[in-house]
Amino acid sequence: MSLAIGTAITLSLFGLGYLAAEMQAETLSYALYWQAWVMYMLLPCKTLGISREFLCESMTAARITFFAGIPVGILIYSAVTYLVLRLRRRALPPSA
């Protein structure tokens, strides 16, 4: 059950992040699909002087990182869901 919930959350946030990027809301897009952004920041990229833009967008590693955010998100959100469900189950009184 937690795997299904984690998958649904990840795919929903991925879709919302894509829509936000299409509407030029890059910061919101990064916040919604944060796991790919974190992995993207770990790539060894060069910056362009004053603008601080990253040059990784055409790299194969950047594309792999973008799509690798989906299984990473599924794992993270599934683990969090599992913990929440487990704690919730412990907090409920035993049924007679």
C-alpha cells in the first residue's frame, strides 16, 4: 500500500512540476520535483560567470538525473508513507 501511495505522490508532483516549468515558474517546479534538483546539483557542472547558470542541460548525465528522480522519489515517499502508516497503526487502540 505504501508503494502505491509513494508512486502516486511522486508522479503527481512530477506532473505538477512539469506544468509549473511550462508556465515559467521554475522555483515552484524545483520545489515540487526536488529530488531530481538535488541530484542535479550534485553533478559536476561549470557555471557561467555572473548569471550562475549551469551548463549541464545538454549532458547525458543531466537527463539521466532528471528521470532518476522518479524512482528516487518513489522510494523516499514510499518509505515516509510506510513510517506514517506504521506509527498510525501503533497509535490506534487494539480492536476487540
